[in-house]
Amino acid sequence: MEVLAFLKEHFQDRDEDAAQEQRERAKAYRRAKQAVAASPEDEPWHVVLEVSVTASAEEITASYRRLIKQHHPDRFAHVGGEVYEESVRRTAEITQAYRYVKQCRQF
């Protein structure tokens, strides 16, 4: 019975730690999203997407996909803290710039 009690306590502690980590990640995500919503657009879309102003739709889309893969928050979830918040902010900037150029260029 002692082994069962130990295992039950061990897994309960592990579940509580995982839940706490999940709550902290959610708070960091919300803080980063609020920071993006509050900050003015500093850089033009082509700077954010790392393309020229005359880039084709294919070049813009390829750059968007490359940058999203590079900065996606899921890649930094295990790190947490400021690194995670920065990845959320950067991903939101990239997505906002891509949506803007898509709407302007109608592609």
C-alpha cells in the first residue's frame, strides 16, 4: 500500500506542477498579446517580413512562412519567461504585417 500511496502522491504533484506551468504560459501569452495590441506599428510591413517593397506574392508568402516557423511560440514554450513573450510578440507582428499586405495587394 505504501507504494501505491507514494505513486499517487508523486503523480498528483507532477500534475499540479504541469498545471502551474500551463497557467504561467497562459499569463505570459496574454501579456505579450496585450503589448502587441498596445504598441503602435513601428516598422513597415516589408521590413517585418524581410522582403523588398516590390516582392511578389510568392516571395511574401514564403518569407511569412519562414519567419513564422522561426519565431512560433510553440518552439519556445519550454523556455518560458521573456523569450516566450518575445516570440508571441514577434509572431503577432509578422502575422499583422502579412495580413496587411495581403489585404492591400488582394492576393
